[in-house]
Amino acid sequence: MEVEIEEEEVQRVAREPPKIHRLEESVVNRIAAGEVIQRPVSAVKELVENSLDASSTSINVVVKDGGLKLIQVSDDGHGIRYEDLPILCERHTTSKLSKYEDLQSIKSMGFRGEALASMTYVGHVTVTTITKGQLHGYRVSYRDGVMEHEPKACAAVKGTQIMVENLFYNMIARRKTLQNSADDYTKIVDLLSRFAIHHINVGFSCRKHGAARADVHSVATSSRLDAIRSVYGVSVARNLIKIEASDNDPSSSVFKMDGFISNANYVAKKITMVLFINDRLVDCAALKRAIEIVYAATLPKASKPFIYMSILLPPEHVDVNVHPTKREVSLLNQEVITEKLQSVVESKLRNSNESRTFQEQTVEPSPSIPSSAGKDLHPNPSPSGSKSQKVPVNKMVRTDSSDPAGRLHAYLHAKPQNHPAGNSSLTAVRSSVRQRRNPRETADLTSIQELIDEIDKNCHPGLLDIVRQCTYVGMADDVFALLQHNTRLYLVDVVNLSKELMYQQVLRRFSHFNAIQLSEPAPLPELITLALKEEDLDPDGQENDDLKEKIAEMNTQLLKQKGEMLEEYFSIHIDKDGNLSRLPVILDQYTPDMDRVPEFVLCLGNDVDWEDEKNCFQTIAAALGNFYAMHPPLLPNPSGDGLEFYRKRKPVKNPEDAGNSSSDMVSTGDDVEMKDSIENELLSEAETAWAQREWSIQHVLFPSMRLFLKPPTSMATNGTFVRVASLEKLYRIFERC
């Protein structure tokens, strides 16, 4: 009887509807965060889009363990205001819109104000930012949408850096499903590659934490095809067809499309479709399926295509608020637009499928080859002249000058060091080179234009070709680097090259510089005195000290008088108290060796001809060029013989006393022995400085040199370029053997 009563009670409870209760806010936020940030690549996409909304021209991404341990996104955008930091990571706080109607005309990537908030609920977020005009930046950490502490003042470069650590630390099941870090990193690299070929006015880089070489590396360019070549490779770029379409019929569709699609020569196992709608990276399954159908019907073997399309529509025809991660959008008249794009692609493909081409290397005519020898190269020319002859092995170029990566480092292995591993600042160097072919129009001054015209007239055409088409091999010693151009190997003086490049860039960027803000203003008298002491052969003389003070005072007064001109034209800021506080940015992402500031300031005071305008600008540009040139660091190179500089000898009484403290050592008597030890801290500093310099030479100097440098004729004879090997001559030598 009791059993029956219990069963009736259970059935009655089961029939009652479950009670509805309100979830805690933290639970709601974590559930929402799981929708917005589905994987590490989702976080990277949101952060990169925020950087693009901030008008950035350089975006660098660093990832550790596929993004689970670390995602760091740095940009040079306008930054975040100090007063906005307290609400930065709260849900639904945004600067992109203020009312719902703004969605009808939204042009920014973000608009909900959920991304950063979501990251704080599933990871640890740290923001470092600085806005224009600020002397220092601010750093603040967030958790669960709120600040963990008040913003702290810190040194910062222009823009914002957001660091997300321990992503999904509180979502065990999600974290376990994302343990394959290689797969997630591949997705991040693919994402950055897509952004890089669309936003060609922005430089992108993406690398693994601790890696010196970036897996995505693009510089700002004016050519979409160059961007595709840089990111996806020459084999993709040479097999692309430009495609355009548009419609302006309000009754059916209004859109404009341009892009590139692969031709019949392109072969791939997997489709690559990069689609941007109103500059927003999205997926469109219907359009992708329609284009795949065209390729399957038009090309042999149904080869998988490469497609890049950028579609522009009126903002009111696009609903961007249809997907949690904004991966999809809804279009007005989507079926009509898809059908028209499909027909345009089909028409282009049918025209391109009439013939197929096969790439072969051809022999360039050389003035040194006699006419008879030239005939021997082509004994049976075809009537049309379309068939090319195979290049002889002794004239074949086996490198690609469009690939900026060095070749030598791939065959070198780092030697294990005996000193403690320091936090090498090389890993903190941003690994992208943002360059602008024409930074801005130069100031309308005749003297500057005359100096630039002199550079153009004095340019050596042969060296210019070497500079434009060379491949960086590696550093041969502290001063010379190895370059390959066609079949020849050259030693080039890095210091002379960088000095000339900086000089030319100063003139081209005249009066349009960005600025490097010094962490602390440097007093000019102290800098000049320091430079004079370094030059003085008798530093202990009292008379010399008085003379140095007078020289320092005179030069300081002179530079203060010229301060307004220096700041306006060269972004060199000297305040009313005679302190140096700002220096110009000559090459983006490169900072000069600040140990050479005293020498530079003394040069400004002593060597500049302030009377004649043209000579004045020329000598200031030369002083800046010498200061910014990539000189070897002042500390000796620790590799090779330079290591002796870091050894210090200390006395040890007996071998078994080697571990005793210095107070127990005896420095007299016949039983004293000397023991070598390494100054680890100094050695670590030197290794970092030399590694940074070599990285800057490979990733900043040579890419910039290809774009901007016009080598003067003097470099052909002053030892800046020295040819050390030629493939043709090497073959002759080995043939004799």
C-alpha cells in the first residue's frame, strides 16, 4: 500500500511543469561568451577587426599553443581613451553605434560590444594602449567584464596591444576539444592571410610565440595581385584572372564586385574562397556552391579553384546581425546577385580555357654574349617564337627574389648557451614591416625637390636592378651581408646601405614624420658633454672640461633656437628647457640604437650648415642617416673571438676552493690559480642586441631597400657592393676538375 502511494506521488511530481528561475548573471555571460568566442580563431578575428576599425596600418599577431595559452594582437591604431578603460570590457559597450537605426548604415567591423567582454569571461585579458599626444600609455587587466585594478602608466608604442591568456580555462569540455593546437594555428594563419589580401593598405604578420620568422608576412602595397603573391605564393598569383561585375538596377540588384579567380592552369585539392562583403570577411554557402558547379562543368578534372571576391552593396541592403560571430550576412536579392556572379565567372572561365600555358625559365639576352653565341642558344626557333628554350644549368636562377626570407639561416643551428636564458627582447620585436611606397607628398620646398632630383639623377641603374631583384642570404660578418642576384653572389656593406637609405627616406618624408616618444626627456648639455668625452683623448684635463661645458652650452642654445624648424620639418622636438623628447620615425617598425644619440646631437650642433637652406637640410638628413644606420652594436659580437670580451678572470686558491665566496680567496702566494668566468648579464644583453640587429637587417632593411633605395653611382666603386661569385664561372672551374 505504501509503495502505491509513493508511485502516485512520483507521477504527480513528474506531471508538474518545471519551475522557471532566473540564471545568475555570471552564468548568462559565460554561456553568451561561448557562443561569440567558439575557438581561438574567433578571438583573433574579433581583435583584428577591432584593429581595422581603429584605422591601423600595421597589425601583428602572436599565438602560443594554438591560441589557448596566448593570443597577442598589436596595432598602431588610434588607441583607447583613458576614460573609456573602466567600461571597455563590459557587455554591450561600443563606440560603433548608439541606436538601433545605426545598423542600417554600419560600416565598422564590430557593433555589438560583446567580443572583448566575452573574452574576459573565458580568459585573462590585458590591454595596453596609448592615444595620440599622450606621453605614456596605460595597462590594465580584466576578468569577468570588469577591471582587476586601476590602469597603470607604462611605456607603450602607438596604438593598442590586447593579450588574451589561458583561453577557456574555465570551460573544461571546450578546452579538451581544442587540444590540437596545430589545427587551430593553421586556422589563424588562414584568417590573417585572407585579411592581408583584402586590406592591402595594412601590413599583417602572424607568428608563433618565440619564433623569429612570421608565417604570414605582408607589407602595405598598392597592388592586390602583389598582396596575393606575397601571401599565397607565385604559383597562385600567376594563374589568376581579374574579374569584375556590377549592376545598378534597383528593381533587381545593386552591387559592384571585383576580384580574382583561378584559370585552367591552377590545380589544387581544396577550394580557397575569400569573400568580403562591404569589407567584412564572411561565408556564403550559396555563392560558393554556385561557383564550384561552374568549375566542375568548365574545367577538366573538376579542379578546385582559388577565388577572391570583394562585393560592395548599399549598407541598407545587408543585414550584418544574423550570426553570433558575424561570419554570415543576409543580402537583399541574394539569389539574383548569386546568379549574375555565377554567369560572369562562367564566361571568364570559358574564355580562359581555350589554351593552357606551361611555365619555363627563359634566357635573358645579354650584351656580353656574341651574336653567334646567341644564335646557338636557339638553333630551331619556332615561326611564332612562342616556344622557349630550357635554361642551361649554369645559368639557372634557383631562388625567388620575391621571397624576403633569408636562405642561410635554414641551414644553421643555434649553439646551446651556458648562461641563463634571459627574456630576449627579440621575441617582442614586431615582425612585420609596414611600408608606404609614397608616404605623403613632400613639402613644397625647392631645395628638397632639388636634393631628391639629385638622388634620381645619380642613381646607378645596374645597382638599382640588383637592389630591386635581390635575395637576402645572410650575414657574412658584422658589417657585410650576402645577396644573390640572378646567378651572382654579392657582399654588401650593410652600414653604407642603411645610411644611404635613411638619408633618402628623410628627404622623401620631409615634414611628414611620425614620432618616437622618448620615455624620459634627455638634457642636451649632458648628451653633448658625453659625446665630447667619448672623442677626447685626455678626458681628465680640467681645461678640457671647461671647454666642453662651453661647447655644450653654445650648441644647446643653437639647437633651442632652431627647435621650431627641427620639429616642423624633422619631428625632432627640443623643449624650452633644452631637453630632447621626440625623434622621427624614418623606417616604420625600426628604432635606432639610442646609445648613439649623444653623437647625433653633437653632429647637429657642429656639422650642420644653418645659413644655406639646401645645405642645411642636406646635412641634417645626413646626420639622421648616420644616426639611424644599422651600425654594429657597441658591445662586441659574442660569437667567435668576441666572446673573450665577456670573460673575466678571478683568483682561486685551490681547485677545490672554486665554489668558495670571494672573501675566502687568497690573491698572494705561489698557489694562486686564475679561473675564467662569463659575465652572463652583459653577454645576454649583447646577444639580444646583435640578434635584434640581424633581425632588423633581414626583415626591415632589405624589404625597405627593395622598395625605396636608389643606389648612387659611388656605391659601384667604394666597396659597398662586391661581387664574390658567379655561377657561370663556378661551373667553368668545376668542369676543369
